[in-house]
Amino acid sequence: MINDKLPKIWYGGDYNPEQWGPDIWKEDERMFKLAGIDVATVNVFSWALNQPSEETYDFTQLDETIDRLYKSGVHVCLATSTGAHPAWMAHKYPDVLRVDVQGRKRRFGGRHNSCPNSPTYRKYSTRLAGKLAEHYKDHPGLLIWHVSNEYGGYCYCDNCASAFRVWLRERYKTLDELNRVWNTRFWGHTFYDWEEIVVPNELSEEWGGNRTNFQGISLDYRRFQSESLLECYKLEYEEIKKHTPNLPVTTNLMGLYPELDYFEWAKYMDIVSWDNYPSLDTPVSHTAMTHDLMRGLKSGSPFMLMEQTPSQQNWQPYNSLKRPGVMRLWSYQAVARGADTVLFFQLRRSIGACEKYHGAVIEHVGHEHTRVFREVAELGRELEQLGDTLLDARTEAKVGIVYDWENRWAIELSSGPTVALNYANEVHKYYDALFQMHVESDMVSVEEDLSKYEIVIAPVMYMVKPGFAKKVEEFVAAGGTFITTFFSGIVNENDLVTTGGYPGELRSVLGIWAEEIDALLPGRTNQIVMKEGWGALSGQYECGLLCDLIHTEGAEVLAEYGSDFYKGMPVVTANSFGKGRAYYVASSPDATFLQGFLKNLCEEKGIKPLLDAPAGVEVARRVKDGKAFLFLLNHNEGAAEVEIGSGSMKELLAKTEVSGTITVPGRGVVILEGRN
């Protein structure tokens, strides 16, 4: 439980009363009660109000807000407000301002605008966090701390350059070692003094986004910037813990956001929280995968849904409304996959600036007679009814899918073989195949204990970090099933190629070696031709993007390429290793192949679908205290029939007993309780 002061699924979201006045505050309290709102995230962007000058701190308005909310039955998630520094700070201390990738010094404005290595920023952000924690440490309405907001963005200023050189010295100790891992003899880049090293921006090594001359340099700068921002978070975290050691601390992550290594960040978060903003056409399984990734950041622990919109975003190219029922459906999708909160951005719409058209519980019309408010209030009543039933419930998956941010960085920085390779998309292909079969999976890091899984999938494991290959070998030797794909085992943690044949350190467990990698032009495909029928697989399937030309070294050939000069060469192989099997899929296959392929492997390992549900019906499960909670989420507009078996189960929302075939309404939700 996040905080036992409020033993239910928390319901509410971001609230900015400082943008309004007393008459509106009173009306907010009335409408919060109608909607079942019991948590408000406050003080997210109030640094300028909290600290109007260098030596002056004023929490008067914040005191009034927190006291008023608590008296009306609303607890607070208290932010430190350090996501945007005040104008006086930028004016007096320009070192706080970032320099962008093109070498341009920022002016005051926007947010995410502070240099993470600015002594000024670190000094004042940490001091503010400490003063807030000391001031509110005994307030009964305080549930959790929210540090800054949506950390992100890199800086390339002189402070960052100096800190980068310090970071490099600590990491590599000597220039000889640095020159070795960066391969600086290429293009005559050998460094003889630490001061010769500059940041890799568009004035030096990088251009056009993720294009770089030196992958090792750019990869290390991403590590450094992620750690720099994390250090800012940790400084505030530690200051808060001095005063409130028993209150949880978090910061809101952004799902698949590419710039920060969230597995590393999660080590310093008491609970993971994240902001979920899919588009109307985002695949349902993609959102589900991201929820599962957030759950996986702390090895399956429940997380917080910190933000979602009740209706529409304001920052996407096409800001479609959530159709009737979708807000409730997507909220329960988060809960089904591990969320113990349902929080919105925002509770009342702003009237000015860039978020005035971002959806809110209370719209500009200002009353409760709106479709959105009615849906929010209905969900509030249901969450109140559920109480603590689902809190701390876990997911029990037998399939783990490896996701690694540093591997993603290395792939995106790679100088080939194709610009079309998208790591997150390739991971999603494997996740989606399991999702469509209603087979549970966990998203895991390379540091995760693999022994708790029957099947581990590591798509496009381009970078093999120290110890990972050995971990895979031990997993397979003990009886596990391991799957990896094309463009795997290529480089080490420094993006240096492992010589001796791809897939490098994974070569032994896979029983193959790859000679060449063919990048297919857009629209071009090859074929996966099965050598013999294998369960649900027979005939041929489409594949594309990249095609590894591989040779077997003990592995069994399950399928061959169907065309081009490498027709007849292996494309899918299986290698027996100890008590287990390791599979290599040498191209990017179509969905039909992946579903059949993974169906066969799941059947071999005795992994069964949660239910046999029709297309468009998502099935998920959480377990707690010997009980299993089965979520049926119908993403179709029309009703769907689902067979749940002859045993009687309790439907938690309708409070009825059900069995056999049940009907899930279009965009509807059913939560079934049974024995685990």
C-alpha cells in the first residue's frame, strides 16, 4: 500500500488553485465531492510563488490550499515544484539555463529549462525541497512527495562539459582506457588531455538527432545526462527523507521516453509513477506494454498512474476526444496491469497558455453537467466501492521480455544497417503476439532474475552487457527457453563490436553465427519458409527490415529464407543447450508467424492463456491473498461474448455471481474475483 492513510485506489490528479480565486476554490471542493476525488497533486509548477526572491520563501498560499483540501476530504500528493525555475533565478544566475544540442544558450521560458549540472539549480532546488519537507512533515493530509515533474532533456553547456570530464575520469580512470573504449584512433581522435574532450553536440560529433560520428562518445553522454538528472532527483529525495523518512517519494516518468534509463531511476524511487498519453489510434497492446514496463521497473511492484487526460490532449498533432467509455476503460487497463492510483491531468482547465485546451475533470463551462464529468464521477463511485480489494495485487507471468534503455540508445546511434530499425517497435511485436493470445508477460531489465520465467525474449539485443550472456546460458541450461533476434550480440557495453562472428557472446547458446546483415528497402520483404509443420506453424510467412545471413553450429533449422540470393539459408533456428532451448529469429517476421511461433513455445512450456477471448477484448490478471482478479476490457465499440468457464465467479463492479458465457459491453469492463 502506498500510504495506509488512504487505503483505496487513489483518485484525483493535478490541481492548480493558484491560477484561480476563492469563489472557484469553493466550487472545486463541491465538484470534487461529486466526482469522488480524494487526492490532488499540488505545487507542481509553483517555484516562483514559493520563492519570490533569492532569500524569501512564502508557503502561505500553499498552506491555505493543503489545509482547505484536507478539511474537505482531499489528501495531497505534494510536488517540490522544481520542474521550472523562477525568472529571477535565470536573470541573476544564467548558469542555470541550458545550452541546446546546436550550442545555443537558452533564455528564460518553457519548462525542463534547467541545466542539471548547474550549481545554482542544484543548490536552490535541494534547498526548496528541504524547506517544504520541514514545513509539511507533520501535515495529516500529506500522502506522498512528487519531485520535480517529467524529467527530461539534455544540456550541452560548459558546466555539463566540465562535469562530463569528471564523470569520464571516474568511469575510465585513464585516458588510455578512454581512448580504447571510444576507439579514438578512428579519424585521429586520440585524446592526450582530459580538457580536450568536448560534449557531442551538433558543433562536434552529432547531427540530425541520433546521428553521430562516434557512438561511444554519444552513448556515454546519454548515460551521463541521465545520471545527471537522476542526481538532481536524488538530492531532493535525500533532503525530503531527512524530514519525512516514512513518506514515499516519486517522480512522474513518461513510459517509453528515450532519454532516461528508467530501470536505473527506479532504484531510487519508493514507487514508480508515470504519465499515460496514448493517441486515439495507439495500439491497445502498446499502452498495455508500457504499463507492464512501468510495473517491471521495480520487479513487478504496483505503480501509480500519475497523469492521464479525462478527454483530450493539447500537444499532439490531432487531439481527438476520448470516446464515451474510453476514459473509464483505459483507467481500468492501468489498474489491471498494476496501477494503484487513477490520477488525471488536470482537475480544472487552465484559461490561458498552452494547456488551456488540455482536457480536465472540470471544463471551462465550470459545472458538472458535462459528459466528461459524469464519466469521471461514475468511475469515482466504482473506485470507492472497490476499496482496498485490488491494492498491492501482483501479476504472475511466466514470460519475461527484456527491455534495455542503453541498448536502445546504442541501436538508435548505430551508423547502420537501416534507419527503419526501431527498438521499441520490435519489442512491441513480440509483446503484442502474446497480448493477442492473452498470455501474461513481464517487461524486465537485463539485471532481472531470469529463473522465475519459463520463457525469456530479448528482441534485438544489439548490446550485450557484462554478465548477461552468462545469465542467459545459465537460464537455458537449467531448462529455460530463450529467444532473441536479428541484430543481436553485436557489441559490448561500449558499443565496440565483439569480433569472431555475430552474435558474439550469444553465439554458443544459440548455436549459430551470422555472416552478413541485409537491410531491405521500404516495401521489400522476404519469406520465412517452414521446413516442416510445427504445431500452429506451416507454410510461409512474410519477413523484412533486416535479414541476418546465418550458419548453424549445432542449431536445428526450423525455417529458411524464401527468396533472394540467400534463399534456402536459415532464418529461424533452435539450439539445445543443457536442459533448455535457445531460438534465433534472423529477420523481423509478420504478426501471424509470431503468434504461431510463441503459441507453440508456450504450449511446450505449459503456459496457458488466461482466457479464450475474442479479438479486441484485453484480458489481464492480478493476484492477492490467494485470490485472482481477472479483468476483461472490451476495446470494441460493440458488445463481446466471453466464455469464463463453469465455475462461479464474483463480478466486482456489478456485485453479481457469473459463470459460463458473459457479455462485456462495448468499451466496457468486467472484473471477476476467483481463487488463484
